[in-house]
Amino acid sequence: MTIDSHGQYINIGDTRLFIVRRGQGYPLIILHGGPGLDHHEFADYLDPLCNQFRLILVDMRAQGKSDMCPEETWALEQMARDVVSLANALGLDKYAVLGHSYGAFVALQNAVDFPGVAAQTIVSGGVPSSRFLAVVDKNLEEFEPVELRKQVADSWAREATVQTPQDCASLMHDQMPFHFGNPFDPCIAEYEARTAETIYSPAVLQHFAKAEYGGIEVEDRLKNITQPVLVCTGRLDRVCSVEAAEATATGLPDAELVIFEHSGHMTFVEETERYLEIVRDFLNKHRPPE
């Protein structure tokens, strides 16, 4: 294990993942979105949980500061296995997993492939099947205000050809109004400032943009998940819809569904205090005994 001034490299077998640990207590492994982003996506929004939980923020395979590894290993199922490998490498016995956006795909895939290995799973802005992502094209065509529609649509189109970290930063900036319930939300500028240290991974984004963002297909296997699952979404989410969240929760044996009425895709930014309250309550309610 090599220690970085701001985190650690953890060997999980075929590669090393970069993690940042904050706080003390019951471990919560946190998976970022993208693909092509890193743990800075969460900035310090989740830090109030540190007084009760040990946050383990992960740069997923080949992203952020994590080691580059062969492209043939860049797969949703592999990243789901990486969560188990990371927990084992850290010596974690009981822990929870929280994933947002693409990280929610990984968290859900992990729960399906390894039921009960994580004590709890939080699916924040995810889908159980790629069929639910068809709504993105429709929402792009109808996106308002009209003066931002071309900018946002072009940003999505550029994902499949992105070349540099600067390209990633530019398209994410252009796309951000689509991810907030209010496209002119002043929180957007604040969020960009608080995540300015993000290390973008253009090759990973391009790879997944050409492959249906991992092609998640676990809807018919949700019944096999044994741990409690919290499913969160924003009422105004234009990417991972309420319909997708409801389908996920309905298919699970033990699910709690929370809809953030005033949020788009960025629930933990748009309704931070409620998000923290919901996550904290869920973890405490279902936390396994010591």
C-alpha cells in the first residue's frame, strides 16, 4: 500500500485503486459517476457523515489517480468485482456501498453479483436496465430553455469522441444544466468550484459512451439481492428517471425508495441536507451489529 499525500493506493490484484478516507466508524464505500470522473465528484458534500461513518471515496478502475489498466478490463461487472476486492484488501468485514449515477450502476451490479456481501447498498440516481436510458434522447430534444438545448445536446454527442481532460471538463460544464432540476441553479457554479480538482479520464468516458455506459441489465436479478437497498432519485432527473427508480425498488426484496421532489440528477447537491439525513437514517436503521 503506497500512501499519497491526499490518499492511498490499494492493490486489488490486477491493478491499484486510489482511495481517500475521511471520518471514523462504520465504513461506507463511495463510487463516483461518469464514467470518466473521480472521487472529487462528491467534493465535501458528504463530509458531515464523517462524525459517524468512515467514508472511503474511490477512484474506480482506470479513473482519477487509479492506475491505468488494460481496456478489456473496463467493464461494469469488473468494477462491481473491484468493490469486493477493495473491501477485502482493506480488511473490511461489514460495510455499506453508495454509488451515484454510473457509480449507482456499479453498486447495483455489485449487489446483484455478490448478494449480501455488502451489508447495505445505496443506489443514488441509477437504473436497473439500459432501456431506461432511452429517455435521455427524448429529454435532450425537449430540453428547456431552448437557448441551452444545442449546448447540452452537443455535450452529450462529444462524449464518444472526447480526447483530453480539458475536453471532458468542457463538455461537463456544457452538460451540467441538464443535470440540475433548475438549469440556472446558482448551485451549479458552486458545485463546479468545489469539484475543480477532478482528474478526468477521457479514454474511459469515450469507451463507455460507445458501449451504452456499461449496458447494465440486472432488472430480472434484483430479487436475488439480500441486503437492504436505498433507492434515491430526483423528481426532475432527466437521465435516471423516477420510473427507473420505481422499477428498481419494486424488484427488490428489501428496498426503500426516496424521491427528492426539488432535484434533478444531482440530489446530493440540490438537496444536500435532506440527502445526508436520508443516507444517515438508512445506514443507522439497517447497520449490522458490531
